[in-house]
Amino acid sequence: MTRRANSQPFPISDEAWQALKDEADAVQYSLTDSTIYELRLRLRTPGIFALYKADIPAPGLPMLDGFLKFLAFRYAMAKVMINHPEFSNELLWQWNVPLRDPARWIDFPIPVQDEELNTNVTLFDCSVGLPVTRAGDVLYPAGAFFSRGGDLVSYPSEVDGPADQIALRRRSVEPLYRPLELSTRLNTSSGSTKALDNRIYHTLTSEYAFYLRGDRAGMEVLLELALRHNIGLGKKTTLGYGRLVGFDISPTNRVATLVQPLGIQGLDYLALLKNIPQAEMKRRCVRKQGDWVPLGLLQPGEWQQNQRLFGKEEISLASPIETYDRYQPPYWRREGRTQVLRYGTLLMPR
């Protein structure tokens, strides 16, 4: 058997990579509009939102910036295939190469404004996907619950939110692809190689709402691409879940993108609608002035940024949800994870 001359399992085509990068660099969006838009994504098939596989529904909301990054990649790839059909096979390997060679990573621009919170912290000014009930109510994450019209509700429920079950089958078989000799046969009745047939439950929705600042026309271009190519949002899209049927983008009167006042009587809480680095969020939870407040804790532009993103210049943490995750795409990469305050964290205006 002969060995490949090239050490890479799938050698990259420099011409195809450069064509893809040129298309990404050529994209320009108008990101000066300060209007906050509401994006409604209507789904033809139910959308799954879940944190992980489990035998109980554990809601986990989709990230708009991550979805748009994928659409931006597909948009650039489609244009390259039109202009250079000879690269159609080469482009397939662009998925794997950047994971082995970070210098090959292409940052596809998206039509959402980015906010520099600190020298090393930049995120996109858009919320997570908010489920919409059958009655048309938007559900906002609030701790372990969702807020709906001033009430805290669980989701799914028999009345407001459906759940679905998917069969999870794990079958251990003898190794076929590597010359591996086993001292004993695999035990499929117990232990780590036990054959299982479980049911995994997922929460579902037929519509999402997002809040963002960005280029409305650019959003429409990418979402039209998702409709034409039947691209789904959320988990288990390969099984047919989360396929889009339509969308609406409209301006709102909101004053902030990343929080939502819960409207609970007697409690002036704000629900965080995006993962924020923990250290950065705590740095911003300070008073602007007072007898015992040191000067210069935040720069003037940072107080204004608090107002734009979180609705108030002065905020404090009421009920933090700390976890280890990413706060910008690609969310599936383990590299770049850090300590964040997860969406659903409760803030209070000072």
C-alpha cells in the first residue's frame, strides 16, 4: 500500500480558498443605522431548542449571529461556484481545513453591528432566539423560567409549549475501519458498550423573535438564501426540524437589544438576552457617581454603551447564571470558551 505524498488528508486548493476569501472580503454592509429591528422567523417544521441531549427537555436558545455566519459562508460559496464551477469539489474541504490551520480561517461578515466592550471583547449586537407561543406571546428567558406578559412560566407545558421525542439508538459493533484486535468480544448487555434504545425529549417552537441593530437589506439577502436552499435553524435540522417558511423584519421602539424588562409587579428586573463575558459584565455593574464611588470606573462612551445595550447606564446583578461557553460565533468551537453570564441572567437598574 502506498502512502500519500501530502501529509494532509484533504489537501487544500489555494485557488479555491482565495476565491472564497475574495468573496468574503468583497461583502459590504451599511451598519450605521441605530434602529433596533425585530426579526421574526416563521418555521415550516418545528424548531428544536435544547442545550444538550437529555431525557427531560432542557431549553437552549439559538444564536442569530451564529446562524448568519453560516448563511454568509453559504452565500460566498454559492457565488464562487457560479464564477468558478471548476472549484465545486475543492470547496467542500474548506469546512475542515481551518480547524487544523487557524491561518486559513475566513471571517465571513454578517449584517449585524458589532460592539467592542473592551480591548479583547467584541460581540454582535443581537439577541438570542426567543420562542413565540401559539398565542403569539414572546417568551423571554428569566432564570430557570420564561417571562410572558409579567408572569413566569415553564416551557414546554401542555397548554403553551409542545415537546417532541426522538429515538436515540446506540449500537456497539466490532471495529471495521482500523486493524484493531480485541482480547474479548464487546459486551453489548452492560458497561460502556451496552446497546441502548432511549428516547430524547426536545422543546419545540414554530416561530422565533430576535432583536438586532444592523443592515436590514443585508439580512433579507441572507434569509432569502436560507429559504431558497431549505436551510434550517437549530438542532436536528438534518432530520427536517427548523426549516424556514418566511420572515419579517420591522423597526421597533425598543431602547436596548440585549435585555428585556420582565414587568413583574414589585420587581424591577431585566432579563439578559445574550451571553456576556462574566468579567466584563461585572466591570460594568457599578455606580456612576456617589460619595464613595471612585471616578473613572467606566469611560463616558461605556456608560452610553450600557444604555444602548442594557437599557440603563447603571445596572447591577440580581441573579447571575454563570457557565463556561462562547459569546460570539462559531459557538460550536471549544476554543475561545470562557466564563460567561448566560442569557436568562437577571439584572436590576440602579
